[in-house]
Amino acid sequence: MENEKQEYGKFQWFFFVIFIPTIFTITLVVVILSVAGFDVAGKTKTTLAKVPVVEKLFNEEEADRPSEPTPEEQAAEAKLEYEETLEEQNSTITALEKDVSLKEKEIQKLNQEVSSLEKQIEEIKQAETESKKKDITKLYDNMTSKKAAEIIPNLNEEDAILILSSLDDKQVADILTKMEVDDAVKFTNLLATDGQ
């Protein structure tokens, strides 16, 4: 067997001897400089931007990229956002004021209903009191004055005055004459002060 030496083509020789070692060296240098704190990408970009053909590519990229807003544009945008927020808050305030107005009207209506119901309750209580008064008066009208003279001093003063004031004067006089003197004086004084 012959030892044949394999010949490499010019392309293979260029690829293995020049291209791959150059790429490796560039990569190694970029990594070392980046670790050391240099802005390799920024420097490369500025250097390439100075090359006439590549400069046009960078200018097109920058034109496609949206530019940073100027302070005037930022102020105008902030003012617009502020005005939108202000409008939203004003509409919210208006809606809340309408709600408050409706609630106040509802409260006023409910207060009127409460007043009306309280008045009805008062009228019902008065009617019940009048009804009781009439029933008690009827009861004592049918009772003898001697029996009434025995019962009335045992009642509390308020009920006794209520009964005596609802009877006619003749019946009251008959009942008081049949009471003991102390009780008759007491109820006469109470009737006199109640009448004032």
C-alpha cells in the first residue's frame, strides 16, 4: 500500500487554516473585552457606522426604529393623560352627586312616610284611649255610686281621675259623697287640678 498523501483543495485549506481560527480568535477577544467591561457591541456599531456602505444600513435601521419622544412631546402626552383622568374623575363626581341627590330625595320621602305613620299611630292610640274611656264610663254609669265609691280609692290616681272626669257631674257628686272624707278631698283636689 502506498502512503498517499491527501491533497486538500484551496477552499478546504482556507476554511481550516484561516477562517475557523480567525472566528475563534475574534470570539475569544470579544468575550475577554466584555468581561473586562468594554462596550464591544457599541464600539463595533459606531465603527461600522463610519464605513460608507454600512452607514446607510444603520441609518435605515434608525429611521425604522421609533425615536425617543422629546420633552415637549412627553409633556403634551402627560397633559393629555391628565386631562383624560380629570374628565373621568369629573364624570364620576357628577354620577356620585346624582346618586346623593336621589338618596336625599328618598330619605325625605321615607321621613314623610315615617311622620305619616307616627301620626296614624298617635290617632289610633287616641282612638283606643277614647274607646277605653267610653267603656269604663259605661261600666261606672251602670254601677251604683256606693260601689264606685269603694272601688275608685283603690285605683291609681291617674285611672281614678280618668274615670271621674269622664262621668257626668251628678254621678261624680254622688260617688264623692259616699267616699270617706280624706279620699273625697283628695279626689276633689285632683279633679280641680286636672280641670285646669
